[in-house]
Amino acid sequence: MIERRSFRCLVLGFLACLTLACEGGAPVEEADVSADRRASGGARGSDPAAGVWQAGQSWRIEEVLRIGVLDGDGPDVLGKVDALEVDSDGDILIFDGFANELRVFSGAGVHRTTVGREGAGPGEFRNVVGMALGPGGDLWIVDSRNDRYTVLGSDGAVRTLHRTAQRNTRPWVGGFDREGRFYDLATEHVGGDLVDRMLRVGADGEVTATFPIPHIDEPITDLGGGGVSVAMPFAPRALRVWDPRGGVWQALSSEYRITNVRLDGDTAVVVSRAIEPVPLSAAQQDSVAAAARRIESGFGRTVADEARPTVISPLRWFVPDDEGRLWVCATGLEPCTELDVFDASGSFLGTVELPVPVLDLPLPVIRDGRLYVAVEGEQGAPQVFVGRIVVP
């Protein structure tokens, strides 16, 4: 497993670089890639009526702190939490998409520094979709609108690298594997079809290897006459998240069946539960009907009844923790109030109740026995909630 160093040591260098509008810094050596990929093992499944946890064994989440206040002009007034990371010292890295700033807080919630600003120059950001800490503490910030990565080096150097993937969907799918190699998801049109690939990206931003992964076809409403198609409200969505063990967890939200696909193409683990979709409420049906009317008015074509969703998909999102467990939000609608937990082999452990409703984006960070998530505070003010995972 790679060793993450503290983020603190690079901040002064970043601030100096931003002030001087520099374009780069000292080169960063590429991580050791002698171990190519792990053996995937056979596919396993889980479809239990109840989890492994017995009475009194269920885990719980205890609140440690929250970052974010409603009023004021300080750094703890958050505009929009677009990305989260946590370094090896427990410092919390929050990218505020409203201000296009990276704000760093201690594990106790004390503000350390703020770096970055709006723009396309060095040290500036326009649409950050994710960030990941790599070997030695280098922070890679994925800026989709600027088509680049901004790498904040542990030596204080700041580099901007061209991003080949050019994918701006949220949540971002990518990160470092346990050998310290960086990956990013690219979707391309090949012969009229969509093809998904994980790109292995080198220290200078170059693509060093590509790994095809299965594409997930999202149901769309085909309006005919020129290939016009649209997505309806409550329609099933493709869900994906990077697995640091070297692969991707993916599913279609309409079915509680999540597959771990290794980069060598093997299916390592399949987790599933028998949960029936919930029918749309009357208000939700009205929103589908309203969307259909807008589509029909705009395109002059009829949306067939069979193209109108009638149920809420059971899956909302999922994320792996640093020990290989998978945490699944299966409540259908935002916000999430409980999480199913599967161990690294795919066995269902049980369900954890959340002390506060959790938002969809950014995806949570679960590391070193703590849960870091975006929530809404007083009057909807953005906050980052930190909870300790208590294991009986």
C-alpha cells in the first residue's frame, strides 16, 4: 500500500507559485510500477436476507465534528463542496466549487490555509470534479473545464498537466491504486458505440496504458426521427467508483447488483441484495409527466408510456473504504440515511444508520475508521460531517 504523506508541506510552495503565476516545478518521479496488477480471483456473490452482524454487533457512526457555518466571511462558510480528501495526518481537504478554492482544515476542524482561485492560469481552477492523494503526498486535482490536472507536489512544486480523458461527469471515476499509479476514466465513440476505458496516467500526464471496462447502457427515451433521445426523471443511471485495489465497482441503479471489474477484465466480486424498487409517489409521477410534456413540446414527438419511469431505482451510490469494504447507499432518493456494508470478499455485513442525512456529491471518503461526507446544515448551508465508525 502506498504511504500518503502530510499535505501541509506543499501549501507554502503552492501559495508562492500562485502569487508568481509560475507554470511548473521540480519533476516528480513516477511511482514504482513493478507489480503490474493483482490476481482477481473468482467471482463471488451475496444475496442474504440478513447480514453477518448479530444482535449487538451492528456498527454505528458517532459525530466527531462538522465544518461549515451559515453566516460570516471566514473559510468555514462553504459555498459548494465539490471534492473531498483526507491526508495521512487527518487534515481535511475541501474543494469549494463556488469559490474555486481548496481549503485545508485540521482533523479538529481548524482552518489551516486556502489556495487557488477562479481562472485558467497556473494555480487556478474552473470545474473541479475530483482530487486524489498519491505517493508521498502529491495531490492531483482534476479540472474538467480546463482539461487538465493540477498537481500540488509534496516538495511545494505546482504542475499543470494536460488531461486526455476530458470527462466532466460527477462523481469522478479515478484515483491511485495501491502501487501508486494514477487512473482516469475516458469514454469514447468508436464505430457508433460508446467505449469506456480506464487510462493509466504517468507523472507527466501522458497515458501509459489503457484498460477497457464494460460500458453500462443507461435507458434513454428514443424519440425517433433523427435519433433524438433524452433521459427521463427517475430513469436508471450508470453508477461507478474507482477501487484502489485496481478496478472499478459499477452497476445500473435499477438493480441491486454491483460488480467489481478488475483492469484485466475479470469480475472479482459481485454483491447483491433482493430489494424491490419503490413505486413513484403521486408527486413524482407528476414530475415525470411534466418532463414528458416539455419533451413533447420541444421536440414535437410523443413520449410513450413504457418510456416513463414508474419506480425509484434502489441504488443511489456506493464507495469502497481503505480496507476494501463496500458501503452502499440503497435508499433510492437523496439524501441517504443508512448504508449497507459488504466486506472485501462480498459478504453482506449489515446496515449502518447515519446520524445525519448524507448528500450524493461528492462521494464520501471512508478512511482510518472515519467517515467524511457532505451534508446540509442550518438552512441548507453546506457542511462536511466527520464521523467515527464505532465497532462493538
